Amino acid sequence: MSQCDENGSLQNALSNLSATFGTSNQDAQIGLLKQVVRALWSPPAEEEDGSAAAVAAIAVLNEMKPQDIFEGQLASQMVGTHNAAMECLKRAAEAGQNTASYEINMRLAAKFFAIYLQQLDGLNRHRGKGSPQVNVGAVNVQAGGQAIVGSVETKPRRKRKGPAHGPTVQALTSNPVPPLDLGPPMGLAGDNERIKQSVRRGSDDPASDA
């Protein structure tokens, strides 16, 4: 791409900065544009004119479609974080790198990627695409009760394989056993005979022993 083509592409990219950064304030637009361009790394051969990298960064911001100044700032940070991570990967892949340099660049790239994911999560939350929020008003809980806030999942009850109640045990029944007739207690017949003799005599003398 020639110098004229790059300048033309840059002019087209700068024509609608309000959509790029989510704000109509021109001072804010220029400030964010400078921050984004300065955060981009360019090879030494392109340091005098980094218009190609700037055009690419603005194109990414336009694709992210920031809706306000907060999203414009966060999107600008995400562009810088992404480019830093990719630069670390590029340097780690360069020929002639020793093991220490390779490991350092890979660790830095991993940190930048982790930061990028946090930024993306923040952007989604700002746009209402994150985890659902639960607003709780006044909750009255009686003594011994528990209040649960959030979604509650219940497992279906397992069907019982057996009868609803346990097996019934029939009462053991048997024919009544008649009491044994053992006759009068021992000594009762002799006592009755002495009483009869006393009555016949009509005396107060005690009955003699049998």
C-alpha cells in the first residue's frame, strides 16, 4: 500500500470518531486516539509513519461499537492489551531466542490475555450481558426460617420401586387356651371339715386337729 493510500485510509478512519470512541466530544476523541496510537508498537522501519497500525486499531474500535465514553475508554484499553499480548507472542517466536527470553515473553503474553478477558467481562457487564443481577427488597424471615436469594434448582423426586408403605405384618392369632382345673388348693378340704364339726357341736371349743 502506497503512502497516499495509507493517508487516505487514515482520513476515512478519522471521519467518524464519535462512533469509534462512543462520544461526540472532540477533545475526548483526540485524547483517546493519541493514547491508542502511542500504545501500539511498530517495527523500526515503520516508526516514522504508523498510520497502518492506527487504521487497524480504529477499525477494531469501530467493530466493538462503544456506546458511551466508558465503553470507548475500555475498548481503547482492550486494543492496547491485545496488541501487547500479540507482540509478546511474536517476540517469543522469533528465531534465535534463548530459553529465558522465550519464557519471559510467554508469561507476559499469558498475563495480557488474562487482563483482556477481565476487560471483556467488564464490558459485557456494562452492557448488561454479564451474570444476571438479583435485586432483593425487604425480606422477613421468621425464627428458624432460611432465606435463599438467587435461582434455586430442585432435583426431581425419585420414584419408589416398592409399595408406598412398608410391608404389613399380620397379628399372630391362636385359639384361646382354657385354664387348667387343678381342683381346690391343698388343705382346703380339711379346713372345711373342721368348720362343719364345730358348727355341729355348737361349742366354742376349737376344733381338734385332724
